[in-house]
Amino acid sequence: LPGETISVRNGEITRLDTKTGEFEICPKPIEQVIESSRVVYDDRYRAPNIPLRWRSPDDSWQAETSGYRLMKSEGQLTYYHLGPSGRPESIADDEPFLFPSTAAGNNLVHDAILELTWRPAHADCEMIINITNPFSQRTLRVTTKEASIGTTSIKLLPISSSSRFRWGYVDGAWLGWQDDRFLGRWIDPPSDSPTTYDPSAGIQVSIAGAGQGSRLTDLVLRRDLHYRAYAWEVSAPISTDPIWGESTSVWTLGPDEFLALGDNTTKSRDSRHWQHGPGLPARLILGKVVARLSTAQQEWFHRLASGTGDLGTVRTKPTGPMEKPTARGNDSRNATR
């Protein structure tokens, strides 16, 4: 917002707290967390002839067509991320359309969201979700009656036979949903055990279950957006992040300036890199975006128009400079419409 001192650190948008003198994460509104997340792996669409990504180190979970069944009184189910080559690797902020210019290991993500349907075998079952990054381990305990993290707990809706959960650690806090009902946001208490940052380590996700016969189905693993701290073409002072060692910048927005975020690809830059950046003047904000349409395939517009019959204001022909993308990407000088 106008007047705030902003920096991009550890993949997060942060702002300076004038009271403490430290940077704090700017959390996304709850309704935007899932919409802006990226699917890492959807277990409902397993690829043939490729090892399962969810595996049980102690053989306590048995893979089924749509999920996994606990064959012992307790056991662990761990996610193993596989790269395009089929070899295990850390979860990074790669996208299928990114150029391979991103240095490996420089953009590891550490915020994850896990979706699953839990089918407890009896009322005394429980599951423990662990999300571990190079700094700490986040642990969430879920029973058929409540969910708890540290000393904080919240009551759950009654579970008759199954319930759809979504648990995640995003923007420095735990988030929880049950059957599309938002349960709350909890700030994870700081860990007393010291941790050392390992640049080669990424996020790890595992589920510990108790209750023989319980099932987990329809597992979907998502990650949060990871904003890059690269500070090329930025007129603000450039410094090195004390934890990650990335080149970043710190700047204060003017009284009528906002930070405008891009979709974080190599072809789209946020307002730090625009001609009039790093802040976006309020006079250039025309209104609220109410629809997003892809211009990559013109045929898609024709199919959409023919299917709805009510898109008289949609023009299928791109206008202006967008017809000829340049190698510099979509900055404010060649993407104005």
C-alpha cells in the first residue's frame, strides 16, 4: 500500500514493521490463497509406469486405485517429488512454460497446501501432517473431533464416514478447511530447536496415521506462489538478503503508489521492473479485474463465444503490440492493453 517499505524475501512479499524495525510477510486474503496456488501433484491422475509419489517407508500404507489404506495400527506416508527425468528432486517454482534459465536450487518453495479426503476407520483415529522446510518442521494433529497445532486447537464438524480437508502452511501461518468451511489461520509458534539453512533442501510433506483400516483418497499437493527477489532494472537500493543471499531491493512506495504483482514468469514482470516503477501510480489503475481470458489461442475465444452465445463484447482479434511479443517480455511499454 502507499507509504509502505517493501522487500521480496524468501519468496514472500514483505513490508517493514515500523514498530519492530523488522520485515513481516504480507499475507494474501484467504479467498485468494487457493486461487493463486500451483498444483504440484494430483494423485487422482497417476501416470502409468511411473513410481508412486506417495510412498510408505514402513510399508504400513497400501496403495489403492483412488488412494491409500492404513494396513497397520499406525504408519507414515511420505511424498517424493519427481522431476521430468523421473528422478527425485526438490519442489521448486518451475512452470512448464518457463525458460530453463532459472538456476537450479535458487527458487525452492517452502509453503505447501495438502488436500485429501480422510476416511477414518473408527472414532479414535488420527492423522498428523508434517510440512518440513530447511528452517523448521510444522506439525498439525487431526482427530475426528478437533485439529491442533501447539497449544491451539479448533473443533471440527462431525465426521460420519469421510471428510474433505485442506491443510496448508502459507505466508507464515497454518490454514485449514473442512468440507469447504474455512477453519482458521494460526501463527505457528517459533521453534526452540535451532535450524541451519541448507540451500539444497526443499519442502517435505508426510502424513502419519493411526487407526488400521483408515483411508486417504484424492490427494492433491499445492504450493504457494514464490516471488523472486531478483532486482535487475530496479532503481531502489540493492542489497543481499541476510538469509538466502539473493539480490533483493528495499524501497518505499510513494503516497499514491502501489506494488503491482505479475504472474511471476520470465515473460511477466511486476511493477519493480516497469518504466515508471517500482511503484504503480494510482492514476494508472483503471478498475478491478473481473475476468481473465487467455490470448494464446484465438480459437479458444471462438469456441467460448459459440458455447455461451452471450459474449458480444469479446473481441477475438488481439490488439496493439500484444500481436508481436518481444524478447524483453510484457513490461509496461509493450503490454498496455
